[in-house]
Amino acid sequence: MAPYGHYVDGDWRTGARAGAETFESRSPATRESLGEFARGTPTDVADAVAAAEAARAEWRALSYIDRAEYLWEIYHELRERHDELGEVVSRECGKEISEGRADVTEAWHMVEWAAGNARHPHGDVVPSEIAAKDAYMRRKPRGVVGCITPWNFPVAIPFWHMALALVEGNTVVWKPAEQTPYCAQIIAEMFDDTGIPDGVFNMVQGYGDAGNAIVENDAVDTVLFTGSAEVGHSIAEKLGGVPGRDVALEMGGKNAIVVTEKADLDIAVHAAVMSAFKTTGQRCVSAERLIVHEDVYDAFEARFVDLAADVAVGDPLDEETFMGPLADADQVAKFREYNELAREEGVDVLVDRADLDADEVPEGHEDGFWVGPFVYETEYDPELRCLHEEVFGPHVALIPYAGDVADAVEIHNAVDYGLAGAIISEDYRQINYYRDHAEVGLAYGNLPCIGAEVHLPFGGVKKSGHGPASAREAIEAVTERTAWTLNNATEIEMAQGLSATL
Ligand code: UN1
């Protein structure tokens, strides 16, 4: 079978222009192949950007409603094929099946929100300071939006980026993650089926060189990126100061949950397990630090450790599984490296399931990237790298604290990242203190720190982000505004009392 190709200017491109090289998608659970894909080259990206540029005028001339129609078709397809696509997600990126389905749910929620915006367009009308003038802000599409998306939400995150960008009148060039090209292929087929005008939506499969070609192409007006801090910061360096080119970055975190002495421990344990182990710790919002008051520490630790020792690792397609495999060999290597580092830094290891016993690995899945939780206890120490660097796996530190909520929040904030965090407490004063002082873009009270709602701005502060890459405020990244004033009088009257007499 010919390799799957790119979708450029309304055509599937699998021929010579697709480049000679191909790559394979393999399930992280079984290593079975999900298909062979053309590896995009900078030339493919240049063609896609040229197509997107050429399609701009026609697309922006359509009304919001007409543009949204294409997205509504995708919305219905995502809903109709929800379970089938959820299974594809689980097969390709290893998330257990309820999370595979949730990825698709999140995608249709986002499409619904963005397409729904077409019936609820934003705008600002303000009175002019001069009676005979009208003043209002007009939003216009930026032009070509480049989207670079990760493997951990292979269906939802592309729609975070693309749905609003398209409804707002931009054309799109998308480079999906090289780990999940099959999900990307299905999404591109959905766009193709809608009959969206050629060049409005383009997808080039491939690796970092293809992503980089998007970043380096001056005709791409805005780059929306979700992924590692390393890549995100390099994009920021390239585009941060370039006038006329915009960027919204959503990167990692070293997220924490504060469990105070006033916590309901049922909620605390539940929130911690969900936040640390769902998606095998591979959400950018996953918690890797649990900061627990000394008065409840022993009780919390006993319960959390029991669950971590027992949490069901297994076949992602099995409904009983809580944690699927890690995504690839690099993730496994990084996870083990940080576990080793934590040991070297002198932590007290409480659970180490990094090398699963043979009988814990599901039958027929021996080649998968299996790991279980690694949990340790340590006093807070600003020198410990394991407490400050993101691992992106089920690597969890329990950090006891004494004193009041301000002491916990100090530890919570003592990292370069600022994506997500939570407080578990029954005391509203503690909760309010956390709300006001936690240095994160997504803060939760008595909840896990995962599972954001799609209509809320998603993004971090400090080294975690730069402008929300999705939802409400992403409108800033995919549009530009004109302040428009219109004179309705027969004479000119101006602000600042400027004389308009000749
Ligand atoms: C990510 O963590 O990479 O809030 C994205 C959540 C999801 C999105 C997470 N809605 O957990």
C-alpha cells in the first residue's frame, strides 16, 4: 500500500513532491503498525503555505456563518464516530480507552465552541468622544496560521488550534506530531470530505524539520504551538521579537497539588491519583508534585502509596486499565533517567514500578513501552532537580510542609513553570489564598489539575506559556483589530481639539 501523504491545496500528495522518505506509526502498546506516512520536507511546507496564502482572500470573504458550516460537518462526524475514533487514539498514542474517547469528546466540544462563536461574534462598540462619530473595533483574520501539535491529545489539540483560526477567517497549515500521524490523516480526510475550498486547510506530516519550516516561513502570520518547553522556547526565540508575526505557545509544567491540614482526604487522594497517573502522567497539566501538610501527611501518604502500588497498568483498549504505556522509547528513557536522578539526589523511594514484572505486562504486548508509577518522598530543597524539571511520566514527589498555606504556596510557586495546580482544602480562606497567589494559568480547588473545560482560556504563565493557545483569548492570536472611526457630520471635528479648519 502506498504511504499516506500530505493534504496540500485540496489534494492528497503522495508522489515525488512528498519526498522519498517515509515513517511508520506504531502503537506504543503492541508496536503494531498503523500505517506508513510520507515524511514532509520543507518544500512540502512551502507549497502548503503558498496554497494557504492563495486561499486567504476567498476564505475571508465568506461570512462567519458560512465558514463555520464546514466545521459543523466535522462536529457531526466527530460525534458520530466518537467511539471508533477514541479507539484509534488509544491504539496510536497509548492512552486508555476512556481517555481516547475523551480526546474525541474534547475535540467536538472545541469545534462546537468555535463554530458556535460564528453565531455569537465578538466585537466592541464604544462611543466616540465626539457626538457625530461612531467608533468600534473590527477584528480581521491574521492570514495564514501555522499549527504545530503534540501526540498526547492527537485529536483535541489540533482542533483547539484550527477550529477558531478557521472560523475567524484564517487559512491553516498544520504539522501534526510524528507519533500520531494516523489520527492526523483521519482529521485531514474529514476536512477533505467537507469540500472546504482548496488551500484553506493544509496538513503536512513529518518531524521537527517540517515544523521548523512553518516557523521560519515569513508568510505564516501566526504560529500556534503546543508541545515541549524546549521546542516552544526555541520558537519564541525565533519569533518573539519579529514584528508582524505572532505566536501563542502552550508548553509544559511541573504542576503541583497542595493538600492542606484542612483537606478532605478522599478528595485529596482521588485528585492526586487522577492528576498524576491519568494519561500515564503525560499531560502537560499532570501533577508531579504533591505538597502535603505534615498533620495529614502520613494518612495521605499511606493511601496514595497503596493506590500507586496497585494502579492498573495495561492494554489501553481494556476498560479496566487506568494507565496505558508511555508514548515511545524516548519517554521511557527520560522517565527512567529522572527516577535515577531522584535516587541520586537522595529522595526516599516509596513505590518503584518503573520496570514492571513480566506478569504485569499484558499478554501479546511484550514490546510495548510499559512502566508503572515511581513515587518518592523528600523534604523541599531548592537544589533538587527532580522537584523542578518536568518528567512527563508517572514520576511523583510527595513533599511534606509545615506552617500555613502560604508556606505551601511558596513551594508550589518555586519552579520556572506555571501551567496548572490545585489546592485541596475545606477552608475557604486557604482556598482564596491559593487562588490569589498560585502562579499558574489553570488553578483548581478541590479538583484534579487536569480536565480543563474548553471554553475557558487554556495556557500557562512563566515558562509554561505565552498567550492562550486555545479558547476565548486565542482570538487575540488569530485575529488583528482595527480601531475604526466614522464621521457622520458634514464637518470634521477631531479628538484632542485639533483644529479642522483649513
Ligand atoms: C495537555 O495536558 O497536554 O486539561 C492538554 C486537560 C485537557 C487538555 C490537556 N483538557 O487535561
